[in-house]
Amino acid sequence: MAVEQLIEKHCDTDLFVLPEMFSTGFSMNPMEIAEDEGGETLQWMCRIAALRQCAIAGSLSVREAGKFYNRFYFVCPDGTVYHYDKRHLFGFGGEDKQYTSGDERVIVSYKGFRFLLQICYDLRFPVWPRCRNDYDAVIYVANWPIPRRLVWDTLLRARALENQCYVCGVNRVGIDGYQLTYNGGSRVYSAFGEEIGSIPDEKEGITTVSVNLTALNQFREKFPVWKDADEFHL
């Protein structure tokens, strides 16, 4: 994969995040692209994680027990594999007709940080990723097209502010099989809503960001907005 060449240039990185369905591009035809659980691409992720002693994350189209899932894998260097199945399927495009929705929030602890895993359209729904003081960063992987780019930019920052957390959003570039165009917009925001990392629009690449758990916790203690959050049950 071309991404492997990019990863090789950043050998000291702890976590690499790749876009939604990074090995195929997003598709409403899972019969054509889906891999079985434990398939070739997941094996590649495990190999890279072990070889580079890093974690690697991104989503794939996966077939399991006769159903298809848009599945976000988070693979640790010791071989531990976590996964999150996309909760909010893009009904406007028919994703809900082809894929099965997940019903579990997944938070991964790695290197002292707690990461909430989310996929693309999940970004539009603030209740599902609402922080209950149970994570430190949320990762969104996406195939988010240019016509709706303003929503992507706006809501990524909003999620950081309202949840007092780091937000990492990784989007694709290029043109897909449906002639939809993507210009990226991959960004990392601090809990203050500050942009602390980005990749230039239209460019494939990697940007590196350092995150500070101590500073995040100090901010949350000094300005504990989360304590006043509304109670709710999903």
C-alpha cells in the first residue's frame, strides 16, 4: 500500500490514523469490497503495528455472519485488536440498506489516553459521542465530500469544545466510483478548539501531533463543564 511508504517516514509515531475504508474507498456495494473478519487488510494492519511498534487505526468494509459492517479497527503493537461498528449509517445514500448498524460505543485505552472511535456520518450526531468524562480524545475517520465540507470543519471543532477533548478527523482526497470529490480537511483540535495539526487540502500525507494528557486534565478540573451535562440514556 502507498500508505506504508508514508508510515515508514515517521518511525517515532505512536498512532497512525487512516481514513474510512482506506483500502478501497467508501462503497455502497459491500459484496464487491468486503473482507472477512481477520482478512488481508487487518492482517496488514497487525503486521505494520508490530513492525513499527505503533498503533494503527482506520475502517474497512467487513463481512461477518452474513452481514456487512463499516468497521473501525484500532490495532495495538502487541497484537490487540479493538473494533467499532459504525452507528449512524448514511441513509440518504443508502448505506443503511447495505450495512448493519453497530450499537456499542467503543473506547480504547492506549499509551495512557482513552480514544473514542467514530466514523464519518457519526459526526452529525452529538449525543452518541457525548463525553461522560470517559475519554480524552475522539477519532473520526471519513469519506466526507467537498459539497458538505463546511459541516465537517464546523462539527469537528464543535465536538472538541463541547466535550473538552482532543478531536482527530481524518478524511480522504480524490474522486470515488460515484464521481464524488474529496479534498481532505484532516485536522486535529485541542480541547480549546485550537487547530494543532492539519494536512493541506488536496494532498495525501501525514501530519504529526503531540497531545498532553496532564494539560487536558488540568483544564477539565479548572473549568469542569462536564459536571453540568444533562443526564440521558441511549
